Amino acid sequence: MRPAGAAPGEEERVVTSSLNRRITLANGVQVPQVGLGVFQVDSGSAQSVVEQALELGYRHIDTAAAYANEKEVGAALRASGLPRQEVFVTSKLRNGDQGRASALRAYEESCERLGLDFLDLYLIHWPNPVAGLWQESWEQLQSLYEAQRVRSIGVSNFLVEHLEELRDRGGLMPHANQIELHPTYQQAKVVEWCRANDVHVEAYSPLGQGADLGTDAVVEIASDLGVTPAQVVLRWHLDRGNIIIPKSVSAQRMAENSDLEAISFDAEQRARLDALESGNRIGQDPRTFSFSQIR
């Protein structure tokens, strides 16, 4: 990739990989800002995909009990030979495991499948408000954190209404909220609330599951800068301070997704990307999603 604004044929300059970027959570724990998500990576290929990512320098892997690939992620971690403290590992509590006692059991089972003594971040995957159990699940996550059995705790898919209820209950605030977030679905109210309350935002589906890559603004800016559409969108996220976990099973794309440091936008380009907001969610609605996620 040539530097932003460089003419074709100019000598490429060496840049630091975006994999070296770190975000510091409210409790002081550092998270690699660029990670690998393994949602929809089947168990048959998950180990090799994660091994490739670790070989490329990724040090943040995001999985979940609902993805049914924790065991394979753990096998890749062991095969890499990397020291445990070098890789930041996230997993999530399924809807069907919500509740005080079941959340504790689910955490222990995730650690067992991953072959780890602890996780770096454990999230409530969905609020699942119809069940009315996320509140006691959060209390159990707090207990795990206070017992130093997990380094950080957080939530996923929580909207402002859920976050405000959590805050009003007292106790610990989430260290992170992982939400669907990309240029065409920016969740400005949730992001603003999280930033005001020192809850770091993690963006899943940061490329809009590929849909955002075909927008005119992204395609044209990528052409002007001599980069890929995915690199444009991921750089947009970095500039906003989002933690990102793009999913890929291709080593080439994983490498491209971490090669973002030479990209910079002028004011007009940034405004065009910011203006892509459409309000259209790709995934499920956190107010109604209630599947158990157990399979």
C-alpha cells in the first residue's frame, strides 16, 4: 500500500502496524485496538484461521460461546506457543446461560473450552430483556472480576436504556460495550453515552458485513488514496477510537486489515464517511432478540 496522497511509483515508506495500537480500559487493562473476530467461522476452520492471525501479529481474539468455536480458538492459542499474557481473549455469555449461577458455570465452561485459566474480557452477549436475567448475570460478572478471575467485564448490544439501568443499580460500570457499528449504522446515542461514562466502544461488523464497502464514498476515497475499501472503513473506526474486530478467513485480508497507519483523510473525505449514516441495522434488535444461542 502506498502512503495516502503519494503518487504511484513513489517509494513505499515503512509504517508501524496497526496491530501495535492499544486502548486502555477504565481499569487500566490494555486492549489491542485491532483484533480478529471469529463470528461465523466454523469449527472446522477456526483453528487454522486464528493460527494465521497470530502468525501475522494479531494479539486480540474475540469469540463467544454462541459461536461454537471456543475449543478451536484455544487450540490455536496453544499451537502458537505465545505466552498467555501476550494475547487478549474475549468471550461472551449466551442468552440461555443468563442468571447468577448459570453465568458462573458458563464462564468456567468457556475457560475450559479455551484451555485458559481466565479471560481478558467477558461480556453479556445480549440484554435479552424479556428474560429479565441480565441484571443478576451482571452481578455474577462483577463477582468474578472482584475475585480476580477475569481481567475485565462488559456488555454487548446494550442500548442507552439498558446502560442507564445498569448505572442506576450501582456497582461496577462495564469496561466495554460491543455493538454493531459501521459507517452506515453509527449508533451515535449509544457511543456518546459510553464515552461520557468511560465505557469503551467495541465495533462488531465494523465493515457492515461487507455492505458498507460498496458505497460510493468508500469506493471513491479508496481509489483516491490507493487503498482498499475495507482499509478506508477500518481507518475511519480507528480515528474515532473504536476497538475493532473485523472477521476474515483470508491471511491477505487480515494483513490488509492491519495495515492502516499510512491512511489519513482530509476534512471532505471524513465528512463524506460520517454522512453515510442510514440508521439501518444489519443484525438483531437488542430490545427483542431472545434466542437462547445454545446449539
